[in-house]
Amino acid sequence: MDRGSEDFEAFYEGHRDPCFRAVLATVSDRHLAEELTAEAFARAWGHWRKVRRHPAPAAWVVRTALNTHISWWRRRRREVPWDAATVGALEREPADDDATVVDLALRAALRKLPARQREVVVLRVFLDLDTRSTAAALGVAPGTVQSHLHRAIKALRAELEETNEREEITR
Amino acid sequence: MSTDDMDALAPGDEELLNGLHRSVAGAALATSAADVVALGRRTRTRNRAVAAGIGTSAAAIVAAIGVLAPSGGAGAGSGTAYGALPHAGPRGGALSGGSDPGGSKAVPPTTGTQSPALSETGFVLDEQSDGTIGVTVKTLFDPTALQAALDKAGVPNVITVAQIPDGWDMSRGIECTPESGVRPAGRVGGEAITLPKGPTHLTLVVHPSVIPAGDYLTLTQFQSHGQTKVTSFGLYVGRQRTCVPQHSVGSTGHDFG
């Protein structure tokens, strides 16, 4: 095994789960998250000489996975309805049996964030990147990261409060 | 202000983010490093082949579409095809399996449970004790392998991999232009091919005993530069020989992503 492969495998073993959790929290479908994450790591392997020099290679993987998801969703949104009713529903339910109601509410709130805010939160929370590293990974100023993070937290909090209020009303 | 200062969050904010972290705590990616490397290696090989100009120009690729399918073409009539699933990524085959005609599981193996050897052909075929055939399709590398497996299982079929022409407007869909005498089988198609709830990848349950003589399970996978974009499938009367792409729906103004 060459040195590059050893490096990649060490990187993979060290970051596979945090990256997977970041993607899972965002897409909330375990099977899809697995596919997206594995796919992104495979791309990282293919471009390892470049990716290894990235300020935060794990962030590169997560962003690649989430960008792949966006492309997938855009295609799915416009193509799945193609006479799907003939053989039954093609839509799949999220496969995540372990999540609690609060977990799902948090993830739903995360998915509602604007893309850049969501990226900042994901890198900060799941990859444990600090402001400087997050900024380097996203190619923005540290102040911009901080601004996005605070807006994201505010939006998450508002979304959760709204969810709680809806639950109170339904009880 | 240093970035250390910027990292400081109010206690309540920190708690909120911790809650988000906890919401997926314990989730682990099962895919092995070997599988990821194998997937990356396959993809790189394909990309290099494409970059090297196999098929030469785009015009040559377009011209070749009609003869690309080793097993003949597939049809997916507009508004009458049974289904079409876009794929999650360029190499959805990452999690795909190979032919396993003797399998007995109703659900194909998931990520990380498959050996690298099962990742080569891009599908899993499981014969059930009730006579149904489970077919999970990812990126097909060799459509003749799936065709042969289905033949062996007694499912008349037409399996095709077709290349999407460069610049194709995917917002208007894509399908094979139906050939003379080839048409959707109608209601029986919904009985012969069902889609169980399950993972996001395409899994069909085929009921061979329901398929009338002269009908074919017709599955076409449309790929672009080694990436699977859409897989369409259905039960058709007649055998489609070639696949000449045509738009399946009216334009909605989106570009092919």
C-alpha cells in the first residue's frame, strides 16, 4: 500500500463518522446519507493529492456530499413524478428509526436554514471546526462565519419555539 | 477580536448546538475504507476513459447511443413508463451489489455489508421463495450481466445503458423513443413490477408469473460521463431494440445539472 493510500485510509477512519453525522443531520435519511458520504469520500480519494492540502479535508467531504445531495434533489423533484402512481409511491420515508422527536425537530430546523448558514453550523457542530478553520474551509472571512453562525442559531431557536408552540396547540 | 473570542458562544447557544450534535450521536458509517477506495478507483478509471476520448467526440457519442446497449434498447413511453428514478450521485454504484441469483433476502444488503466483489456489476438480484425476484439497481457497469441474471431467473427483459447526450435538457426528461410495436403493457405492469418501501436506491420486486408472453421488463439506465442520472423501467409489450433518446416531458426551464 502506498503512502497516499495509507494517508487516505487514516483520514477516512478518523473522519468517516463525524462526516456521516453531518450529512445525516442535514438530509435526515440514513441510507441516503450513507450513499452521499461514501460517494464524497470516494471523490476525496480520487483527488486526494489536492484534498489533503485543503484547510479542512473533512469539510471538503461534507460539502461535496451536500452538494451532491442538492443536485440529486433537484433532479428527483422534477423527475420522480413521472407516472409514479402506476406502480405506487416512489417517495421514500426517511430511514432513521433511532431519532427522537426533539432530534427530528432540530434536524428539520437545520434543513430550513439558508445553505451558507447550514454549512457553518454543520462544520462547527459536527466537525468541531473553530471559526478560523470554518472560514478557511468556506473561503470566507472569520467575521462572516461568526455572523452566519449567530443568524443560524437565532433561526434554529425560533424554529424550535414555533414547533413547541404548535405541539402545545395540538395537545 | 481574535477568533478565539469569536468562538465563544452564549451558554444557551452552546446548548442548542450540543443538542444538534446529540441528535445524531452514535450514528456510524458502515462502509469500509476498502469499499470507498474501490469505488474511487473505479470512478477514476471511468473518468480517465471518458477524458481520453473513448467514443471520441460528443457527436460520436450521440451517434453511438442507438447501438450502445448490448442487449437491445429499452422503451419508456412518455407518460406511460412505470417509473424513473434519478440517482443520488455520480457513482451510485458505490453501494451496489452484484449478481446473487441464489440469494434469499428480501432486502438487498446495505452499505458496508457488501463485499467489494459485489460492487462490480451494479445490481443485486434475489430470488424469493414465493417466486418473486428482487432487483436492486445502482450504476450498471455491464447491463448484460443483469440481463443474464434475469434470463436465468425466468424474467423476460431488455436491459440498456444509454448515454445522455451532452447538453441534454434534463428538465424535459429523457426516454427511449418507442419503436414500432413496442408499447406499455398497461395495468398488468403494475402487478408485474412493484416498488416496496425501503432504501432510496431503486429496488424492484418482479412477479414473473404475472408477466404475459411477449412482454418484457424493460429497464434503461441513462448515464452521463460515467454517472447514473435516471433509471426508467416498466413492463412493455414487444422488445425495444435500440434506445434513441427523446424528451419525455415539456420544458420547465431547468438545465441539466
